[in-house]
Amino acid sequence: MNPSPSPALTLRLSVTDRCDLRCRYCMPAAGVAPVSREELLSFEEIVEVVRAIQQAASPVAVRFTGGEPLLRKGLAQLVAMLSAEGVCDLALTTNGQLLADAAAELKSAGLRRVNLSLDTLDPKRFVQISRSGDLSKTLAGIEAALECRLTPVKLNAVLMQGVNDDESVGLARFALERGCQLRFIELMAIGEALVGHADRFVPTAEVRARLETAFRFEPRLSDARGPATVFPVQCRLSGRRGTLGFISPRTHPFCEGCRRLRLTSRGELRSCLMHEQGRDLRALLRNGGGEAALVTAVQEALSAKAVSGTPPPLNRSLMAEIGG
Ligand code: SAM
Ligand code: SF4
């Protein structure tokens, strides 16, 4: 019998640190320091890095993230360039504010699916959490993603004690009604969220206990890929079926089997979300290091991945620099 093929390595590709929102758990009120065009990896340089990763660990999937990836000019062009490189899956994580106008072009360029961040269904809370923004735009982005079949559309919610922890059931019903999978992400002690983390943190077990009052849970899906633990559920009120996921970096760390690498917008390759530094691939690219040196750097990043399965330590980097 042939051994089962190894799961794809996912490159979380941050295309900008900038964001049009200022979520309190992610971004300082003042935003991030401006980065010049020269400092950013160009689309051609990104393609070179992706080729090196494909040589070190095929197949490779790419998820565009940031900051807010839709703020990077010409993103659809980059999607098309990576699609032409045979990347096996192209996905996007976005706050959705600009997605309604961009979804169709991204789909034609080769984007397959979208994850949208949605922490609340209350317009006022949306502004409190993101310090700006407009809930109706994110909701329009969700509808556009569904219409353009950027599916499965997944929704990400970070619940915080005393802020939006009373919304788990409402958010889950909203997701099920639209055929979306909602994933609850535990608040991570990273960057902006380090302050007041203990007071705001809501463990997955607490979220699940509240959800069980409104949904019947079946045994977890064993074939779910990625960091989420996913369960088929049925709404006790409407009878509607769907799936809900939990990403629990603190209470159920998922380091073991992790197949993700991260590339910052300035070209640092990081083995882990919790690593504060990575390998400077931009210097390699711009100093004529050549393809072999890039491939070696990728192999080293893969060997440096954590396998301990212990809760991650504190990280002072901003989430928007590493791409969440
Ligand atoms: N701007 C896009 C968005 O919000 O979807 C992409 C980048 S954002 C950094 C990626 C994901 O990281 C979002 O789902 C966001 O909720 C999550 N995130 C940011 N800071 C976090 C924290 N401290 N703990 C848990 N998740 C966090
Ligand atoms: Fe921006 Fe996403 Fe961070 Fe919110 S979570 S500030 S939308 S990068």
C-alpha cells in the first residue's frame, strides 16, 4: 500500500502590516509604523520564495493575510501569479471591509476560499472592538464571498470576557443560517492583547458549554485539517445543521503536526507564530543568494518548528506583523 501523501504545507503570507481597522486585541490605536514600498517584498520576490518552499516541501498552499491583505494594491495580480505557479490552495483571511468590491476579481484570479473575522453582530460593539469600521461592510463581504463561491466561507470570532462573550450563540446561528463554518479563536497573549489578557481570556470549554444550551454536538470530525477542532452540530431551535470549530492555542495547543510557515511583508520567514524573529529572506533575495540558499533557509525554518505541544510563550510582536 502507498503511504498517504503528506498534508500540504501552508504559507501564511502577510502582504501588508497596515490595516483599516484597529481591533483592540491586535493593533495599537495609532496603527503600525509606515513601511516604504522598497521595504516590502515585491510580487516577483514572493513568487521566488514560494518556488523555494515548493522545492523544500510540496504541495504548498498559500493563505493571504496581514494586516488587512485587501489593502495591498494589486492583490488579485499576486493571486493570479501564484495560481500559475501551481499552488494547491489559495485562501484569504480578511476583516471583510473591502471584500464586497474585490470578491469577483479575486475569484477569477484563482482565489478559492475566504475566512472572515466577525467578532460581533452588534454595529456599536463592532466599532468598540475595532475602534472604527462598519459592520455592514463586513456583512456585505460575507454575502459577496458566498455569491462568488469563495467557499467554504469560514468566520473567525475572538470572544472576550465582558466584551462579546455573550454572542457565541447568536454568531453561531448567523453562521449556520448561511452555511458558513464559525470558529471561535481563544484570545492569544500576543502584542496588543498582552495587556489585560487574563481578565479578557475566555477558554474554549466555557464557550462550548454555552453553545451546548442551543446546539446538539456530535463527535468531532477526525479529518478536519488545520488548527481547528471541528464538530457537526444541530441547532435545537431551528433543527439546522452545520459545523462549528474551536481554535484553542492556550487550552489545546496544536503545535504537533503543524505544517505552517509564515512570511512577513518584509520578507522574514518565521517557523511559528510565537517566534519573535525569523530568517531574513529579503536580504537573501536582494543580495543574490540564489535559489539553493533560499531552499536551504526554508528547510532550516521547517526544522525549527516547535513540536513540544506545550502552551506557547508570550510574544511581543504585533499580530498584524505576523499575519495571525
Ligand atoms: N485583517 C485580517 C483579519 O482580521 O481577518 C487578517 C489578519 S488578522 C491578524 C488574522 C486573524 O488573527 C483574525 O481572525 C484575528 O481575529 C486574529 N487575531 C488577531 N489578534 C489576535 C489575538 N490576540 N488572539 C487571537 N486571535 C487574534
Ligand atoms: Fe486589522 Fe485583522 Fe488586526 Fe483587526 S485583527 S486590527 S482587522 S489585522
